[in-house]
Amino acid sequence: MQINRYKQKNKLSCGPVVLKMTLSYCSKSVSERDIINGVGGLKKFGVRTVKLAEFARKLGFKVAYYSFNRQLADN
């Protein structure tokens, strides 16, 4: 499997960069900045998984995602 690697430009942009690599693998070129803008910007924690999934879905990809919320797990 040949996946292009990209270095994140911000310490909080790991999610958008991983999505950029995934989209690149699927022959879709989208910049890190366009992904960040498309998900509503970076928050203090980065980007929520659901926002990345919604962005990919808007590009026409079939999306399934899994996320972990420590607060829910502690209850």
C-alpha cells in the first residue's frame, strides 16, 4: 500500500493531516488548510472525529467512524 506522507503544519492538525493522506491515497487532493476550514477550524483539542467524517462524506466518500469519549467511559 503506497500512502503519501505529509507533515502537519500545526500541533493540533493531526486529524486533518491523516484525512489528507487518506484522501490522497484515494486520488483526491485536498490541502490541510481546506480540510481545517471545512471542519470549522481547529479547537483547543484539534478536530473531532465526527467533523472529519462529515467532511469526507461531503466529498462523496462512504464513511464509517469510531470515536472515544473518556467522559462517557468514566460513567
